[in-house]
Amino acid sequence: MITINRNTREARTTNWDVDDKPDLVTIKKNGTPRAKTEVHIYSGASNYSTPLLQVETGLHVTNESWQFLIADWDLDGTPDLWAINQHGANGHCDLHILSGADHFQSFIAHITLPLY
């Protein structure tokens, strides 16, 4: 059973394996062995019992000021990880997008949003 505590984890859905069944994505923000944010994706077709991907990302550990989305930023057909730091540089929100094509190892965008 997966426990969701917003300080340490977030949960989203996506169609990772393109079978038209929503897959469960959990993002582990901190408490990881190598101080990286982790992504775990479980197959909806197996009632979320089969892992499709379990990987540490290219993003350092995060905390409750970070929120995550899964959406295809670069339109390559693979969902990307959107990491939003609500307390970014100079009091703005920072958006960092990691590529789903390489399992969230590389950044494809860094954007400072004019939001306070």
C-alpha cells in the first residue's frame, strides 16, 4: 500500500504505457538514498500492482513547496515531469520540466514564472 503524505509524496495519473488505462504516478520528494526526487509509475491494467518505471530523476530532493504535474511538454508522445517550486528565486515560482523520453534524467525547460 502506498501512503501519500504531501510533504514527502504526490500522486498523479498518466497513460504511460499507452494502453488507454490510467497509470498511477507517485513522486517521492525526499527521504531517498541518493538525495534525488524519485518517480514510480504503476500499471492501471494490473490494478496498480505492476511497476512500469521506478527511477530517481535528475532533480534534487524537494519538499512541500514543490508541486508536480505530468504532461507532454515537448509533444514527443511521452509524458514529461513538471516540477514547480512555489518558493523559487526572488520570490517567484520556478518551473522545471524533465524529459519523459529519458525517464526524467534531463531538463528540457527552466522557466521563472512572474507569480508571487
